[in-house]
Amino acid sequence: MTTHSSRWALAGKLVLRRLLVALPVTAGLTAVVFALASIAPFNPLATYLGSSYAHTDPELREQLRDELGFNKPWLQVWTHWITHAIRGDFGISITASRPVGQVLLERIPYTLLLTGTGLILAILLSLILALAAACYRNQLIDRLVQAIGQLAQSVPVFVLALVAIAVFALPLGWPTSGVAAAGMTPTPASILSHLFLPAVILAISLLPWLLLNLRTSLLEAVDSDSVLAARGRGAKQVLLAEALPQALLPFITVIGARLGELITGALLIETIFSWPGIASAVVGSAIAGDFALLAAVTACSALAVFAGNALADAAYLLADARVNND
């Protein structure tokens, strides 16, 4: 039997292997960003100069293009960017006119707050509803839970957001934009009040695959030999003490595997609710041709997905001694 310490070693090797895959794949994704930038119909110098571009002498424009590297081949620009990014220097954002690192440090905490809150709410709702469905299997409550999951799965996230705005924001005056009222400095209270609607919508968008997977895992656990042998202690006690721990193991893997959808959903919700996370940076950088910022966001998102998948699989390996490090 594998010892506890050796399983930690196996988990560490798994994470290391995933990291060795993640780094070249992420670097390749950023290369694609710069390659597309070279053929995209954007004028980064116009973004950099703003309204003064039209009044700038053509010779000075060309000189600035050379100085800023806009005339260099994309492979040379990407090589320069990636070698500096490894050291933590992601370049200068032409839309924000400051280092990309500063833009990320300002925006990523808001994205983490939204995604973290939405995921926690979705997990809690999934646990409550899946337990109810398992307790009343094939009864009305179980059918209602399945209907809730399927309904949430069929409605696009932007439709959910627009419905929430129409129902709660317009008649009730709930905040739907930014993290504070116009002209006001954000405070913890204002951030939380503005967080409520987007976090709930994100949680609902995550609910289908969490809820339906957990319900299935719970029902499989209920039918397992270990749970059937413990039936004498009472159905609800068995469900919590025996079935739930078994069902949570695949649930962990599902969460890790769906991190890409979590990030995508969060970006869309940030855009709808003007949440000051990385979504507006992504949209603005793509429109303006700010490819240093876009590449940095792409790299951060890819690494987050790889890290989440690796950590979820490592947690599964540590929790279940039957799993091998394959």
C-alpha cells in the first residue's frame, strides 16, 4: 500500500510534470498572440499617441514606430517580450501608458474576488441541492433539482445577467456597474454591494455542471458496497458520513477541469457589469492592438487553468489511495 509520504511525493511529481507541459504551451499561446498582431489591421502607434496622432509629422511617426518596435518582425518582438516576461517585466501597455505588471496587479484581485465568490456560492448551492436530490431520489425534490440544473445549463450567461438587471437593478435600484457609485471612491461596503449580482450570476452559470455531476456521484456512492453495508445507521447519517466523502473526490476533479469555463464566464460577466477586472483589459487591449497586455493576460489565464487542473488532480490523488500517478 502506498504510504502517506509517498503519496505526497507522487502529487508533487504530478504537479511538476503538469508545470513542465504548461510553460511551453503558455509560451506558444503568447507567440500566437504576437503572430496574429503582425497581420491584424491595428495601428498601435495611433493608440499610443491618441488624439495627437493625426497632427504628428509622418517622419516622426516612423521614428516612433522604430523606437517602440512596431516595425520589427513579430518573432523578434515576441522573443524580446518573452525573455523579459520570464523576469517579471511584461512590457508597457500602450492603452494604459504604464507597465503591464501594474495593470495586472490592479485588476487581477477584482477578478479573483469575483471568480472566488462565484465558485464558493456555486459549490455551496450544489452541495445543498445535490444532497436534497440524493435524500429524495426519484421523488419530486430530485426531479426539481434536475430541472434546475438543466434550466441553468440551457440559459446563456449573458441572458441571466440581463434578466437580473431587469428584475433587480431597474425596479429595485441594485448596483450593476463598477465597484462604487459614479465619482465615489470604492470602499469594502461598496465593493461587496456591487459584487452581489455578478457573483450570483456567475454562480448560477457554474451550477449545472457542478450540481449534476455531484448528484450523479452521490447516487453512485449511495449504491456502493460500503454505503449499503452502513444502511443500518440511518439513511441521512449514511449519506453525510459515507456517501458524501466518496462523491466529493470526483467533484474536486470536475472543479479543476472546468476552470477554463469559470474564467471565460467571469470575463463575460465582468464586461456586462463593468467589473474592473481583467476582462475590460482584454477587450480594450484587443481592440486597440495592445498586444503586450493581451499576451500577459493570455499567459496568466492559461497558467491559472493549468495550475487549477494540476492541483485538483493532486488533491484527488492525495485523498484517494486507489488512484495512481498516471
